Amino acid sequence: MPWHTARMLTLLGKSTSINVRKVLWTCAETGQAYQLEQYGGGFQPTGTPEFLGLNPNGLVPVVIDNGQALWESNTICRYLVGKHGRTDLLPLEPMARAQVEKWMDWQATELNNAWRYPFMALIRGSAEHQDPAMIASSTNTWNRLMALLDQQLAATGAYVCGDTFTLADIVLGLSLNRWLSTPVARPALPALQTWSQRLMERPGYVQHGANGTP
């Protein structure tokens, strides 16, 4: 069925992508029905004029809902919780909402930039990412940032932004899984370990987060 006439939300992206998995987990939490079409490396290409017409960056995920395309994984997650009125996941009150979005933005900028080099070297086996000094330096930065998250969780005692599970836990939960799944030396961070066990109580995380994919 053509994307613009699909009756169900269509998600374009491969189900092993960390950013696609954010969206899949959010769909699980909100009860959003979707049709997944596999795009990206090893699947349908993202460089075609048709795909670039949806996302000029040529990246996944993309969702199409009511004939409109949306890209950027964290933005898609915000859209989905707004569509379903899930103010528990993303509050309406400005400061409470900003606290959630602060951690979401941190994940997409600071944290993502830290893990990229060691992940590409040790998981993807990229020939362009095999400098031992760069692997070590990036791993140290990655661990330092995960320690900041550990401090936050130690302070809240439950979830990233307090007692309530929010979108911040979804996007950072995927980051936690990547950190635990990449063969690097990791410091002992007990609050992260406790949070990981708490996330395992959520079926969406089991299915789309801790599913054996870094």
C-alpha cells in the first residue's frame, strides 16, 4: 500500500537500529499500532529519491502518519506520547517537561558522540575506527558520562527524572543497553545496574531494548 494512503502508522527503519528501537519501545508503551518496513543497511535503501523525499538526511527512522512524514527519533517519540495523551511519559507542565527533554537532548548529543568511535570499532568492525588511542579516549568519555547518569539515578532512586518512568528512560535505556553490550572496560555503577533491572520489568524494553542487539 502506498505510504500516503496507509491507514496505520508506518515506521520505516530496520529493527536493529538503536534509534528505530526507541520508537518501537515507545509504540509498545503507548499501544500504538504500526506497520514496520525494513529500511537501512542490508534492507531497502534510504538513498532513493522516494525516501529522500520523506527524510532528506537519508536516515532512519521515519514515521508516516495521516499522510505526513516525521523524522528524528526523539521527536517521533515525543509525537507518539503526545498523540496518545501520555502526560506521564512527557508532562505538560513546562519545568517537568523540560527536565525530561533535557536528558533526551543530552542523550542525542553528548552521550551519542561519546560512544560512536568504540562502538564502530568493536561492534561494527569499521576499518576507519581502529586507532587504539581513540578507542581508549572515547571509552573514557563514555564511561564518564554514564557515571553522570549513575549519579542522577542514585539521587532519584528510581527513574531518570524521579519516581515516574518517562521518555527519558526510553531513550537512555537504549543507551544503557549499548553500553552494557559493547566489550569495553566499564566501572562499577550500582545505580545503573539497579535501573537496568527495573527496566527489565517493562515488556517493551525486553522486546526492543535488552534483546541481544547493542
